Amino acid sequence: MSWTSKAKTGLQIAGMTLVLFLVVDLIASTLMPQALINVFGEGSLIRISSRVYHHDLQPNVDAEVRWGELKHRLCTDANGFKNPCDLSAEKRNNKQFDVAFIGDSFTEGMGYPYEQTFVGLYAASHPDLRVANLAVSSYSPSIYLKKMEYLLKHGYSFKTLVLLPDISDIQDEAIYYQIQNGMVADRQYGGLLVNATRRFQECCGAYFS
């Protein structure tokens, strides 16, 4: 085989490899995220770790998710706040709000689309107000404090903050979380780590990098 023939064959192989890679990449980028959510629950790609306040929702999410037997479309804005899926681009990047709600899974509205949660119902009945849902499942008082400090420090403003603690907050705060070096960390007892991260993964299918 001549040098030119070898070069042509090599280019053909390289071209076919590139095409195959692009096809696989396209399939993975479009189908795999939803597949992972279907298998592992909405936490597989949507619930992320936070260095400051332990965990949060991924920004700019739009996916069909399951919570137990319930299935719904979950959308977040650029801030990682649960929102209606048809939110305008202007509102999606907003950092100034009139009313903000913070709590745990009940306030987040796990299992239901934004419009059917009480935060969504409140927002629909007050269209003149900019409403934020800061809640995420398994939040506790330590996380409320550190998340609000973080948001205020990074340019967010809220005229009114509505805190909605849950009865499980007592257990979470006493057993699982603690503020350490200005950040929310897993609580330790007698040198044995009570792993809140693992607990959250087991509960909600969360993936932490």
C-alpha cells in the first residue's frame, strides 16, 4: 500500500471515529441525563452539594422527575430556585425578590410541579410580586442561616423572608448537621461521623461530587 493510500485510509478511520464520537456524545447528552433521573430519582443530576450550606438544587434544570409514585416536570432558574418551566429569561436571572420562602421538602414541594406547590400558588395569586422558593429537601436551621448569609453576600435581596421550619428540622439539626469553620458540615459524635451526605443520598438519590 502506498503512502497516499495509507494516509487516505487513516483519514477515513479518523473521520469515522469522529462521527461516531459525535453521535455517541449527542445521545449521551440528550438521553442519559433523563435516563439517570428515571433510574436514580431526581437527585441523580438535580441535587448537588454546596461547600457552604451542604446541598442545593442544580441551576437551569428542566427534567421529568419521580418522587415515589409521583412524576412531574421540575424546573429551576439560574439561581437553582424551583420555578415554573415557562419562566422568562429576564426572571430566570433575577436576584432581587419581594418575597422568599425557605424550608425543607414540604416547602420545596417535592413530587409536585411548581404551580401545584403552595409557593407556586402564592406566586400565582400575587403576580405583582417577585417570589423565590429557596427551599430544598433535608434543610435545617443551620442550612437556613448559612444559605441566607451566602445569598445576601452574593448580591441577592429579599424584602420579606418567610421561614417555614418542619418538625424534622429538630432531628436534622441535632443529629446530622453542624456549623464548622463557617460552613455546614456533617455532625460527628465521639469521632464517629454521622454522614448526612450519605443519608441525603439514600433518601433522595442525590449525587455529590
